[in-house]
Amino acid sequence: MTDKSKDLAALYLTKHERLERQIRRRVGCRNIASDLVQDIFLRLWEKAIELKGDSAAYLTRCARNAAIDHLRAEKTKADYLQGVLPEHYAEEAESPQDIVSAQQNIHHIDEILAALPQKRGISFCSIGFMVAVSRKLLR
């Protein structure tokens, strides 16, 4: 074990219970608090951060942020799940009047499209010349 590993292990042994209590007060679950503390120390391990100065204050801030992030994620998940109710799974069947109205709208649009003049086959350059716009502007 390197010196950093030993220091981090010693820090975990001395601080993890206090951090778990702090997080448990916010999230209300011992298991989640334990997981979040382990996540905090795992991130410290992965980043190989050497704690200088007051490590207790840094860890307290990390614990507070982890608890807030967890609560925020839980709220987002609860809001999402509340919006997805069984009645949202299938759409309501359209009424016969809605179907007939949609068909009439489609027929009306078809009539309007049929009344439009046919394409002339004019190029963009010709159109630009007619409206006095440069060729570069058309591209």
C-alpha cells in the first residue's frame, strides 16, 4: 500500500461513521448513507486527491453534496413516475366524429394542393436573376 492509500484508509476508518450519520439525517436511510459515503471515498481514491488542510470540512461538504444530489435524483425519479400512470399507457380511441373530421380535412388539403399550379422547372439561378439576388446569396 502506498502512503496515499494508507492515508485514505485511515481517513475512512476515522470519518466514515460521522459522514454516514450526517447523510442518514438528510436521506433517512442507513443503507443509502453507507453507499454514498463509499462513493465519496471511491471518488477520492480514483482522483488520487491529496487532502491538504482541513479534511473533515472537505469530507463534510462532499457528504452534504452527495446527500443533496441523491435527494434531487429521487425527486426527479418520483416526479417522472408520477407522470407515468396506467391511463397514460394507451391513448384513448378516437371518436367517429373525430375520424370523419380528420378525413374531411385531408380531403380539403388534397383539393387545395391539386389547385396549385404545376412546377415550372426554373433553376435557383434564374429565380435569383428575376428577383435581383446574387448567386452567392442563393447558395
